[in-house]
Amino acid sequence: MTVDGRVGDGRLDIGVLDPGDWDAWFSNLELAFGGIREDDENRGFDRAATVPERSLVVRDGPKGGAEIVAGAGSFPFRLTVPGGALVPSAGVTMVGVKPTHRRRGLLSALMRRQLDDVRALGEPLAILTASEPAIYGRFGYGAATQQLMAEIETSRVRLAVPDGTDDVRLRLVPPAEVLDACEAVYARLVPGRPGMLARVAPWERHALIDPAEDRGGASPLQCLVAERAGEIVGYARFHVKPDWTWTSTHEGTVQLRDLDALDPAAYAALLRYLLDLDLISTVQLRNRPVDDAWQQMVSDVRRCNVRVRDSLYVRLVEVGAALEARTYQTPVDVVFDVEDDFCPWNAGRWRLTGDAKGASCERTEDAADVALSVRELGAAYLGGVSLVSLAAAGRVRELRGGAVAQASVAFGSAVAPWLPHGF
């Protein structure tokens, strides 16, 4: 752990990134993930998005000649929570330890320093996507959202569309040409689904990153917009990868990157276009909400090869402020006994009272109703994981009869939380 900026045996120094060291810092991250250099387009975006004062670096060796051996950073995001509020959140990113320096406590030191810094900034949440799910639970992060993936067999699946779908005008346009209009659609959707991020510069550019070496033989990024009365009300961004068997049977694939729409008809029109493309046998969905509407529109969901996986991990940096920042589906009055060894300022009993209009969460000496760790609070925070299911797994303990069920219903969300893109 850190002592006056030193870690490990005292040769290792942890500090804030100097912008002039970005290349060496990022190269260390690439090495930690296998040593493959990022393409120039992705690397350029990562450089532009990096906030040096929020980025940490660990050096090994004497001052002036020290080698960068580990690092971590965070982005200043605002995350939608149940009720629609946008809550300041540290988007933890670029965490990597050089292979020669593993198992020496550097990751723990970085997480310790980072959470202290996030708390000092007044951000009640830290969020991340995990390269390995087993890593971050010990630092208090809980898996709070899932992403749905599917491969729809277009020859065996039909789509039932709502009234008005045929009235939607569709146009193919260069993605950069309509970026602002598409971002306006996205921004209107953000308050309605927990887990979404309000995009600010340079994150609107993230959707257009399209290096040829990442396409695997697919087309450059295409953009289809849905219009009504001259206004863009939805869009889909995708790649097309043609393919044929030796008998010349087409087996092309649509690889969907983004699909956002303001109403069911626009959504259906965009999706129908993709499923009806010539020479296509499969539409791949790589990251969609688990309650995505297409599942209620297809004729045979078994021909869609649906899978889910973990996505966004949430860490309550300040338990009181975080629980007050969201609203609750039903009235709730519950005392949590929170365990948090890594951020001990959160440990102890908290009384949460709230409803659909707002909430209060304060320290209390009252008897606890529910006992859990901050990791379970993070998992349940966005409404996608029920406290009842966590209790059934032995990760939440009920101390007052009925308290877990009451809190579980209150913590729920009418729509599944979803992170639309990584960071």
C-alpha cells in the first residue's frame, strides 16, 4: 500500500501523470494487455480523452531514471441513475501493471489512491468495465448491468412491426455528416435508462472510430437515419461483411454498433432495414439492453442465439450521497449495516428513506434491517440486480423479516440498466 507516495519496497513511487509521459504510460498499458500496439485512430482518441490530473502512474527506480510499471486513470462522467438524475461518476480506465511487477500490491495501491482522489473530488460513484470479473470485487465494485448479444438468422426470423413503421423515411448518410443530429437523439434517451452516460467532448467522436484493421473484412462504418417530418428520430450505425460459400450461397453479416430511436416505429423501421438487406444471413447485436424491444418483435427468438454477459461495475464511493442521488420505485425505510474494508468511511449503519420523489440516507444508531457489503449495494444500485437474488446467494443477510423484499422492490428499475459503450 502507499506510504507518502511510495509503494512496495520503497523503490516504487506513485504519483500523477505528467502529460509528457503519456506515450510511455500508455505503452505500459498496452504491454499489460499483451503488448499489441493500438491503431493510430484509437490511440489518438485515448490521448485526447485522457485527463492527466486524474491519471496515476507508478515508477520503479531512482528519481530521474525511473521506469513506468503501472498506471490507472478515470474520466469525469455523469451516469444516469433510477429517477433520471445524472450523477458525477469516475469512469475508471486504463488500469494496467507491467507483467514484471505483478503480485506486488501495485493494483491495490492504485485503487486505494484513486478512490481517495475520487472522494476528494466529491464524486459519489466510481464505475468501470472489468477485463476480468474476478478482479474488482475486492475493491468494492459490484456487477450492476448486463449486455445482451445476439445473432439473428434473417432467413428464419420475421419481424412484427408497429403501426406507423411504413411512414418512417430512411436514408443512408456518411456517419460524420449527421453526428450532431444522432447525438441529439442519444441525449434525449439518456435520462430514461439507468447506466447511460451523458456524452461530452470528446466522447461524441467515440462512435465514429473506425480503423480498417479492426473491421475484419467488413465495410467501413455505415449510418442509417430514420426521419419523420424532416427530423432525425433514430439512427443505426453498422458494418456489412459479405461472405459466400463455395456454392455461392450468401452468408453475409450485419454487425450492428449502435441503434437508438425516439419511438417504436422508428426503432422498427431501422431494425427491419437491417434484417431485410440483400445477401445477408445474420444480424449481429454486440451490446444491447437485456430488455431490448426486438425480442418482443421477432417470430422465433430461439433463432436469435441470445447471450448475456456482465457489463458495468459500480462502486459507491460515498454511500450516503450515492443512495440519496437516486429515487425508489416504492416507499422504502430501511437500515443497512454496510461492510466496506477498503473505504472504511462507508462502514456502519445507514438509514435510507425514500420514494419516487427523492431520498435521504444518513448515519444512524438504530438496529440494522439488512446487512451487506458495499459490493452488493453497487450491484443493486442501478436496479438491474435484485437484493432478493443476492440474499438467495448468501451475499445479503436479512435482520428484520420482510426488509430485503421491501428494499429489493424499491431499488428496482422499470427499464433494465445498460451501458451503451465502453470506456
